[in-house]
Amino acid sequence: MWKWETDQQPKGVMVVIHDMMEHHEYYADLISRLRRSGYHCITGDLPGHGQTTRVNKGHITDFSQYTDRIDEWYKVAHDYGLPTFLIGQGLGGLIALEAVRQNNLQIDGIVLLNPLLSFKQSFMNRKNTLKTSVRTSSDATRFNPGIKMKYFTEDKKFLEQYENDELIVRKVSYHWYRTVINQMKTTTEHLDDFPDVPVLAILSKNNEIVDPYLSAKYVKRINSKEIGVHILEDGEHSIFQRDAIEIPYYQLETFLNMQLFKIGLLI
């Protein structure tokens, strides 16, 4: 886990949760912006990702490994005594929702960036579902899920970083895939008993990983009095891994400012 504190008068704390296959270093630009906007940032690598392990790369035994990790980061953020927000990209969005639902985290808002609530239907998904439902290998056996890095972003800087990054998860275990699929189903079936927490969802229309319209439909079922859903006309799955992030960052900052205004910390 890493902490980056703002040099400004702090407004709040952001817990940043990365996506599947990548790790926290891909959020350095976003974290820099958030710090300039007055937010401390807490983040780290999820189990089976980044620097957490070499042995269990691309593998978990239970989804609670993810939610327990977020609980650890949340406790560090909560110690600041400031408004606390979760922001999750892709798998990170699914984890954020489940962490709040299961662990009853007292947060002031959730930002979901193309949350992994529905894989885009494709031959790849059907093939993987069939492959992982038929017991042909051990749970820990890895396979290539067919998710290309260009599906995350077509930004040349990030694509080059992916290409040369030995920490990127190239293969996942059969058990990881089944666990995530099952968790998506469980989470979407229980969204209406979710705590009343303000939610902002930013999705991208040109998405080869997540179905943005079905995901938006699920988000709108969350039991919250305040839900904002924005679907971007351009950009791929990773909202902030590209140069043109002015529009989504404006949407993010507007949401945060609104929550601080309601709390009485922003005039």
C-alpha cells in the first residue's frame, strides 16, 4: 500500500482501486491530478497483481481477498478524519461496490469507471465461460483470457508501458475467472440492498471489455438517492489512461465538490 498526500489544504481522501491485469502505477497521472485538487490518495496492488506476489500472479482463492484488501486501505484513509471516497476502474469498480456492501464502509461517495458488472458479449467470453465450466485442469492452471491490452487504451504511451511491463498479468487462473464471473452475478443481483451512498459512474461507449449500456442499467439499480451516469463518446475501457481526460476529470471533480458542498466543507 502507498500513500500520496496533497500539498494543498486537504479536502478529502481518495482510495484508488486499479483494474484487472494491471497495477497501481498506471494511476500515477490521475493521482497527481487528485493531489493538485486537494486530495490525499491511498492505493496499492490487488492480490495476484503487481508487486504483491509472483507465485499467485493472476490467481485468487476467494473474492474476499479483494474486499479485505480494500478494507485495509479504507482504514488508513479513514484515520485522516476527512471525507473519504472510493474510485474503482473496471474490476476495481466491482470490488468497490462489494467492499461497501459487505463491510459497510462509511464513505462519502463511490466513483465507478467502467465497472466490471457485465463483460461485453463476444466469442472470447463464450469460449472462456465454456472453458472454465468444464473441469479439464486444476483451478490454479493459467490461460490467456483473450483480453488484449489495446482494449484498455489505444494511447501509445500506455501501450508501450504495457508491452515492457513484466508485472502485467498476461494469464489468469481458471478459478480467478469463475470467481469474478460469479461475483459479477452476485453483486448485480444485490444492488437494491446497497447502502445509500452517492455514486458516479463514468463509462465509455467504445468499450471492448464491458458492455457500457448494460453496466449503466445495473448502476441505476443501486439503492442510492444520488446516482450520476455518464457515457463518454470516445475513449476505450481505461478512462484515465490517455491524454484527453479533461471531460471525465471534470465530471469526477464536479461530483466530489458536490459531496463536499453537501457536507458543508465547500462553499
